[in-house]
Amino acid sequence: MISLTSPVRTRAHDWPAGLKLAALCVATVLLFKAQNLWVHAGAFAGMLALYHLPGPVFFRAGLRALKVLWPFVVMLAIYHLVTWTPYAGGVILLRMVTAVGLATLVTMTTQLSDLIAVVRWLATPLRAVGLKTTYLETAIALVIRFTPVLLAKGTKLIDAWRARSPRRPGWRIILPFTVLALDDADHIAEALRARGGFDAMET
Amino acid sequence: MEKNVTLIALFAALVAALGLIPQIALPFGVPITAQSLGIMLCGTVLGAKRGALSVLLFLLLVALGLPLLAGGRGGLGVFTSPTAGFLVGFPIAAFVTGLITETWRKGSLAVSAGVASVIGGIVVLYLFGISGFALVTGKTMGEATVVMAAFIPGDILKAAIAGMLTAALAKARPASVLSRA
């Protein structure tokens, strides 16, 4: 699978994940409050500078991650040129790209395990009132483990279809695909119960 | 309890896998990614509460930086992008779809699950999606609706398919279709 994290280790990797997330929240709120074009131009330049700091490899990976925005950029640019509202268009475009860029920066420079630790910390009040967060933690692990498994099974179903039909694989293969997922869920539940289930897990 | 958790987790993985497998053809040959179909199925198969939990789990992992959205997108950036409204609407869409499937028990499951998918997976979802698009791109609701309207016909087909699939799943694995358990 494609990785959204940075190909190089940066200094920002060592900063606390919770702090980065909090800073991102503040920055996003401020971006959506500001209406001045020059403020947005400054924020945009600042965002680009941050992408430049860790070096060219990081910068290119960042640009790749932001490429998904270009259809929106083109569409909005055409709209604001046709209606001749360049100032509003500039604010909207810069704000959108900066907001997505900053958020992507946090994703690129934070390890999955650090983010999961933040989720666990956020769930502390739930544990304090006696709720078990083991369910959530097990579920996270299961999704990470079984998405590639299901993806492989789905690809095999599509291959099986292609071996038998000249047409494109149709929506009908979603039925066996979903049945496979339901059966996997059954088997995993059984395996968990056989090992003592959630009661046996430490909270 | 174990089965609830594994079903919720596996459906979250299914939503991800449906968005990542090569495109599938709808009737009339329209190629689509099946991710929003996955959201509908969460509601029609798992029911309101578990369906919404499954979608929330999926979104949590997207936010944590896994590239699980259609086209391999993910990370925190997608929550500030023009399509962020759809992500906010996903769990609510699954909840509404599940609620209607659970309460409307008369007649064929294919019909009630299909109608539930139209109301939850299209009406509710687009309400959030269009609001989000209007907010991020600074457009009016009307303009945002015009942009998004192009995707509605494909989604109506997906809702019909979700209805048929739910009925077929209820026959194939009745114990796992929790919306009717």
C-alpha cells in the first residue's frame, strides 16, 4: 500500500504528537477565521517553507500527497476567473491548500504508534468511569491487520471473474466479498473467545 | 461481545477494501469505487449503532494516517479538504440507513434496505457533503449542489445494489445480518 508518512526522518518526528495535533487545530481555526489575502499568502508561504526544511526528498513526497487537490484548485480557479472575484478566489484557494498542507504535514511527521498513543490518552476518561477501551484497541489492530487480507481476497475474486468473462468485473462480486468478510469476523470472534475473550485481556 | 467487535472491525476493513480494489462496473457500465456502497452496507447489515461505530472506526484509522479512502487517500489533510463534509456525514449516513432498515420490517428486505440507503446514504450524506464543500470552497449551497449533483445518479444505483446485497446476505449468513437479528 501507498504510505502517507515521510520517507525521511525529520526533527518533527520527535515532537509530541498531541502538541502537533493541538497546534494543527489552532492553525486550522485561525485559517478559516482570516479573510485577508495577504495573511493567507503568508500562511501559504510559511507552509511551503515548512515542507522545504527537511530537504528535497521530503518536499517531493509532500507535493505528491497534495496532488489530490488539483482538480479542486482548477475548478475554483476557473469559477473565480469567470465570475471575476479574484480576491475572494485567492483567499479560498490559498486557505484550502494551506489547511490541507498543514494537516498532511502532521500526518507525514508522526508515527502511527504515536498517534495511537494519543487516541489511548484521549480515551482515559472512558477508562476512569470503568469502560473498557480494550475493545477499541483490539478493533484498531484488527482493521490494520485485515484490510490487506480483504484487499487480497477481493483482488482474487476480480481475477477469478476476469479469467471467466471478457467483461469488466461487475457489482455482483461484492456479495461473495462481503460474505468472506462476515465469515472472517466469525472466525476471529471464535479465536478470541477460545483464548479467553476480552475478559482475559489486560486493561 | 467478541463477535460484535470483530464484525465492526471487519466491516471497517471492508469499507477500506471496497475503496481500494480496482474499479468495478455498475449496471450500464459506469465504473465506480464502491466505498460509499460500503457505508450503506454498514448500516443495512450491522444496523444503526454498530454500523455507525464501524464507520467511525474506519474514519479514525484514516485520521491516524492510513491511506484507506478511495484512491489511497488518508491522513488529517482529508478532513480539511473540499470533500471533508462527506467524511463527517459517513457515520451519520450509516446510522440513519441502519435505523430505517431496523425499524421498517414489513415486506421485502431488499426494498427497505434500498430505500434506507437512498435516505441515509444519499439524502443525509449529501446534506453534509454539500455543506462541507460550500464551507471549504466559499460557495453557496446552490452552487455546491450543482457540482455534487453529477454523482447522485451513480449513488442511486449503489443504493439499489445495497438493497439487493443485503437481502442476499440475509439468506447466505442470516446470523450475521444484525439489522434483522
